[in-house]
Amino acid sequence: MKTVFTLLLSCFSLALLAQSPVGFWRTIDDETGKPKSIVEIYEKDGKLFGKIAQLTPEAGKDRNRVCISCEDDRKNQKIEGMEIIRDMKKDGKEWEDGTILDPKNGKVYDCELWVDEDNPDLLNVRGYIAFFFRTQQWIRTKNPAQ
């Protein structure tokens, strides 16, 4: 009986973990459809944050490029390693009330994100200003350092 209980508890824990946005996610460029980066999402003090763990090598682009268009503390900072998601708060199955930075143009958008109910390896990431928004799907991936 104890073994069955332990097994059920383990399965339940894995199911909850699979629904968590914490981990590594591959981003896809909206214009080219090609992989753009790997973002690490992590929890700190009950909030979610995300940083670019790795830029995908692109022909003719320097992986050490900086965010010259940023207007906050990230101005002229390296994009690889940069925190682009800040202060996301949990609300049911979603995380919201935080921000996301697009290092391509330096703009900061309000953000909400949630793991896809049908496929826990997809993360819906929505950036918005007022009623205008864009939603991307990021793909769960392994730690790029492994």
C-alpha cells in the first residue's frame, strides 16, 4: 500500500511539474520561422523571471550583440544572458502582471503566459499594450548547457 501511495504521489508531482513554465524554452522567429533563442524561466520570491540562456547562431550576427534600443537598465547590455521576463505573478493556471522585453526593438510589453493545456511542452507567451497583443508559442527544450 505504501509503495502504491508513493508511486501515485510521484506521478502527481510529475504532472504538476509538466504544467509549470519553469524550465528552458526554444523561441521561434515570427518572420522566418527559425529558432531564435533559448529562454530559461525560473521562479524567484514567488514570481517568474526569464533570461536568454542562449542565442541561436545566425549567419552574419554576433552572439555578443548588445541591446542598443533598450531604454532601461538593460541598455547596452549583452542580449545573451539578459533578463527579458520580469515579475510575473501566478493567477490560477496563468502568470500575469509582469513584463517582457523584445531585445530586437528595446520595447517592454505587459505580459502573460501559460502552459498549453493540451501539450505541456508548449508555452503561450503574450505581450500586449492596451488591447493590442501578440502571442507566441515557445517549445520546451533541455538545458542548452547539457
